[in-house]
Amino acid sequence: MGRVVKRAFKYRFCPSPEQARELSRTFGCVRLVYNKALEERTRAYTVEGRKVSYVESSALLTEWKRTEGLAFLNEVSSVPLQQGLRHLQAGFANFFAKRAKYPTFKSKKKSQASAEYTRSGFRWRDGALTLAKMSEPLNIVWSRPLPEGAQPSTVTVSCDAAGRWHVSILVEDTIARLDPAAHAVGVDAGITSLVTLSTGEKITNPKHERRDRKRLAKAQRELTRKAKGSNNRRKARLKVARVHARITDRRRDFLHKLTTRLVRENQTVVIEDLSVRNMVGNHSLARAISDAAWRDMRGMLEYKCSWYGRELIAVDRWFPSSKLCSGCGTIAGKMPLNIRDWVCAACGVTHDRDVNAAKNILAAGLAER
């Protein structure tokens, strides 16, 4: 039995010069409206002690469009502007619910600009996507087909720091559940080995950032030598962004393949509930931890397990998985990170630190069911 989910399909596209100008203008207007609405909400909250609703923000947008200085807001589609206000409303809702920090202003120098279009802001006909205020459809590189009969509900257009244009199309898709599997696996996240499985298998960490570190350092040195505001500096910044994009793409591709394999082969996947934000506070390991992208891996496991009918269990981060003997249950004393193998004083079994931890994580997860 399949499960109906909302799923985003992301594609590259090549805009015409006119489309690029229209989208760049739209990105700027979305950023301006968002910042002005945030400024007004902050003023009302700090000076008058009141909260501004989405309806009030929308009314303000109408007033801004009527002023001489902001009349250019009428030149772009109103849909992305309204969506920007909805995103700000969601940001404040998360802040007041203590799920997120206070919303911040959008910067022109931010790595990615985007605009979101709902159904009234685009036309989908015969596999061609045309955005509001545009006469021609986007030239999309269809790297994979959309689900048959899919009707987009939301379209998000973005341009990243490397100058690549993307369109993300949100549709309803039916995900077929996988056949039940007979196996369960414990996963211990690491740095030398990206993950160690309770089966004893170790997945080597590709260390994508380290492999491109020389290329990145060279591009960053060239950037620092260029005069600020010059065309050469813009070109150098683009080179740096392209190296970062290469690292990110390769890392994401590897994690997708790994997490898909784990979900397909196992009915239950048990992981540690790691606090990556706190762990990167360790400056000697921060770069390696960020390169390992444990948070991204967990996110992929969460939605893939949900899609395919698998079970994901997170074990408490304080569980002594490394120091606990998986054979007899004895807890060893202090165990610094440089100790990779140890012998249990009670039963005499020699443990590989990571394999032992993965076995304990699996046992703890299954016990929590």
C-alpha cells in the first residue's frame, strides 16, 4: 500500500537574459518586502508592545506599492511577495513557540536568493512551467521525470552563490512501501569512519572538504587579492562558490546513497541522538564534524524511514555506547578518543571501539521499543 506525500523535485534550468533579469528583480523585491515587514513588526513589538499579524503586513504591502518610492513593487508578481510575508509569519510563530531564534534580516550578500510561487503565480501546461510576468516557459533540464499526472502546488526558484539556477517543484507523490526486512542495524557516527555498523562494517568517510581543501584555499587566496567592488573580485568569489558547491553536491550524493542502502536493507535503524550544534564547539573537531554532515544524514534517514515504512530509533546521547562491553555489560572507566581498541576487564573480550558502540546502540534501541 503506497503512501501519499508532498515531495519536492529539484531541477537545474537555464533562464533567458530576460527571465534572469525578471527573477533577479523579483528576488530583490522579496528581500525588500521581507525586511520592511520585519522592521515594522520589530518596531511595533518593542515600541508599542503589540504583535503584527500577517493580514496587517499584507495591508502594509498594499500601502507600500502606492507610494512613489516603492511603486516598482508592482512590476513583479505579487505572489512571491505574499509568500515572503507568510514565511516571516511562520518565523515569528516559531520564535514565540520557542522553536527558533528571532527572525533576522535578509542580506544582499546571502549565498542564495529565492522566490516562491503558489498556483496563482505560475502556469503548468503540457510539461512546461511558465512563471507569472513571463511570456516563455523555463528551460528546465529534466534530469528525472515528475510522477505521472503530477500537478505542482508550489514552485520555488533560486539562484545559488555559484550562479546556478534551480527550480523546486512540489507535488503529491505516492511512495510504495518496501517489503518488510528481517534485519535491524545500529549506526555509530564517526570521523575516520563516517559510520560503523553493528554488523562490523565500516563506511569510510570520503572527507569531501579535505579532498578539495587545496583548491578551496587557492581560490580564497585569489579572492583576498582582488579589489573590493571590482569585477575581478566578483569572478573570484564565483570560483570560491563553485568549489563549495562541488563539495556540497558530492557530500549530499554520498549521503543519499548511504541512507537509501541502510533503509532498504534494514527494518529498524538505530542511531545516537547527537547534538551536532554543541559538538562543533570543539574547535579541534569542528571542521571534521561539519564535513561528516551527521545532521544531514539523520534528516535523510528520518524522512526515508517514514516514506518506506521503516523504524528509526534515536538512543539518548548520554548512553555510554563506547565504554559499555557489548558482551557482558560492564562499563569501563574513562576512554579518550585516541583509544580505538580496548579489552574488557571483566570478560576479557577485545573490542573495536566503534563496532562495540554500534552493537550497544542497536541493543539499546531495540530495548526501548
